[in-house]
Amino acid sequence: MEKRSKSISLVCFGFGLTAKYFVKELLKNKYKINLITTSRSKSSNKKFLNINYKNFYFDNNKFDKKIKKYILDASHVLVSIPPRDRKDFVIENFYNEISLNKKIKWLGYLSSTSVYGDHDGKWVNEKSKLLTNNDTGINRIVAENEWLKLNRYQFVPTRIFRLSGIYSPERNIFLRLTNGQVRYVKKNNHFFSRTHVADIAQVLFKSLSHSKSGEIYNVADNMPCSYDETISYACSLMGIQTPSPMLFKSLNEGEMKSFYKDSKKVSNAKIKKNLKVKLYFPTYKEGFKSILNNIFNR
């Protein structure tokens, strides 16, 4: 376990919502952060909250070579760029720098619970079989295995975080309902899990001091349920009528159809026991109420 240092050098491969909330959680806990990020926009100096940071261009196999020296100097690394075509582009391009840097104390790889595939509505944990048969899930399994190899053979202190469906004040069911973007199917025995982005940030933060390298952690709330159940609840909070469902057979092949083919309840027992996590939003109900209050109280 890492002795908690209040000053870290953090490289974020991808600086989306989850990475930003992780940085917020670090700041809340009085960390000083030397922050380096990558994105598909051109390299530049930027500011996030009270942090001045450097952003470097990185897109598939093209990147600003100046980032290499910062990777060699990082104490912490967060990888949130999804794999494609059975490749993890961070490993593909920066394997040497990550392997050579013996100062890395923690590397977090954000994966997805899509790796589990369909378990017919039963509970899954970190030891469950990975039954996915869609491209998204298979890409994730390939990437997870690559990161775990780095942990095993190069002693890179990797942790894998399998994230459930993410919702947040910035991206949520209320915005989709308001914009008429909600499409769903009523399907028997269809369960999926979700998590508020602030709880992902909390899990990542707690893992700095409570996790072991080479470990895998599910990140989900306490209440897996069907998508239509969450839509009905959101509509009741808004005082609007629930939109009509679609027929499963009317869906085209793609992510939405894959989503409805997979049914599972994701266990979060390990993050509670091993990482001492107490969820800010134990179920979607607390999370939805909090988001709706913020929308109306801006």
C-alpha cells in the first residue's frame, strides 16, 4: 500500500468527465497536482479549476513526442482512452516510457463491466466469467490483459476499474428526456448497473491508499435495475409522462441492441470491503434527486 503523499505528478491519458472528477476529488483532499493530460486537440497550456496544466495531442498512433519526458516523470497515471481494433493505443505508443518509469506508484486503467457479457440477470463479481461477445467488450478484455501483463512482467502498479453505466450532472437522463433523446425497450429480466461519476472519483481516490497492484475492481452502485425503471423514476421526479417504449426487434444491430442482449447485476462488495468506500449516491434515486436539485437551483 502507498503511503499517501499530498503532492503527485499525474498523467491523464484522456481528460474527460471521469478524469476531471478524479482531479476534483484530489483537490478536495488537499493534494497538490502537477497535471499532464492528452486529448485530440492540439498541444497547449490550459487551466482546470486552479490548476495550470499541459495538454498534449494524442490520437491513435499520432502524438506530440514532447509528452514522453512527462510520462517518464509521472508518479500516477490514469488511462481512460478506450481501446479500438483489439489495441490499447497507450500501451502501443508508450510501453517503453511506462515500463522504464520506476517512480510510478499507481496506474489506474478504466475498463467497463461490458466485459462480463450476458449473465441472465444474475450477480457478477470480479471473478465471474467474461462472456462478452460484442466488439466493445472484447476490446476491453484485450486491453485489460495487456495492462495486467505490464503489472506482472514490468512491475507497473496497475489497477483495473470496471465501470458501470456512468451518469453525472453533465450527462444524465433529465437532459435526454428534455431533448427527446430517450429510446428504450421494456424487456423482462433485463438488469444493468450504473454509478455516479463522483463515486467513480471516490473509488479511484480511495484506491491510492487501499488497493493492491494487479487487482480488478467493479464500480457500481447498490441497485441494479432495468433501464425503463430509471426512466419511470426520472419522469415521476420531473412530473412528466413516461415516453413509449420501443420493440426489441425494431432495434438495429449496434450498441443499443448489444446493451439489451446483456443482463447482469454488478456486485460492488469488493470496493466497499477492500477500498473502504461509502458511496455518495448508494442508488440512482439519490443520484437523480441530487442532479435534479442542481438543475433547478443554478
